[in-house]
Amino acid sequence: MTEQQAYQKLSALCARAEHCTYEMDEKMRRWQLPEDERRRVIDRLTEERFIDEERYCRFFVRDKIRQNKWGRRKVEQALYMKRIPEDRVARILDEVDRETYIEILRPLLQAKRKTVKANSDYELECKLIRFALSRGFSVDEARESLYL
């Protein structure tokens, strides 16, 4: 594959959905494009605003919190895996207020409570908190959601 073909394929892909630099670089790596060509394609995609890490991060955070019902920690981990700079991730996640997480977690815990088998209230609470942690929420958010 040539540099121009890679650019055309990736620009069409980015026109349909948000993608980050890491995803595009990985695609080109699989296509076995040399490092210098990959860098030029990435620079061109960024310059022409097909790739915008800030925009990607905002969409990703909004989508994972609202649609997938993930907590802050799980979103941070997913963006870390996509090589998004931590300072950018923290800044965007700081824009999401704590109440949003509570509003998302509360119905999840209410639904989970109906399916969890426990011998005591303490055991039930532990299992629900563990569930919330697995979804990326903090212990404080889990406890607050349990008692509201």
C-alpha cells in the first residue's frame, strides 16, 4: 500500500467516525507502511482535522459514560490504552460532574440488587460495591448510590 492510498483509506474512515492517532497508526503498521510514511499521513490527517485528539476524547468520554454506563476509572483506562495524553483525559473527565456518575450508577445498582444473592445486608452491599468498581466507579460513588 502506498502513502497516498493509506491517506485516502484513513481519511474516509475518519470522515465516518472519530478515531485517534494511535488507532490510525496501528492500521498503517498492520499495512506495513514505513515509519516516516506513517508519520506524514498522521500529520496530514491531523492538519486537515480528520484526526483531532481533543474531539475524539470528548466523544469517547460522553459515549462511554452515557451509552456504556462506565465510571471515570474505566474510561481513563480505555483512553490510556489508546495512548491519549493523561493531562487531556483528566481535563475532559473533570468536566463531568459527580452527579452524572451517581445518576448513571444508581439504576445499575438497583437492577443488579434484584439479581444478587446474599446471606446478609453486608454481603449484598459488598457485592454491589464490587460490581460498581468493576464498572469503573469509585467506592464513594457506589456507597452514595446505594443509600439514595
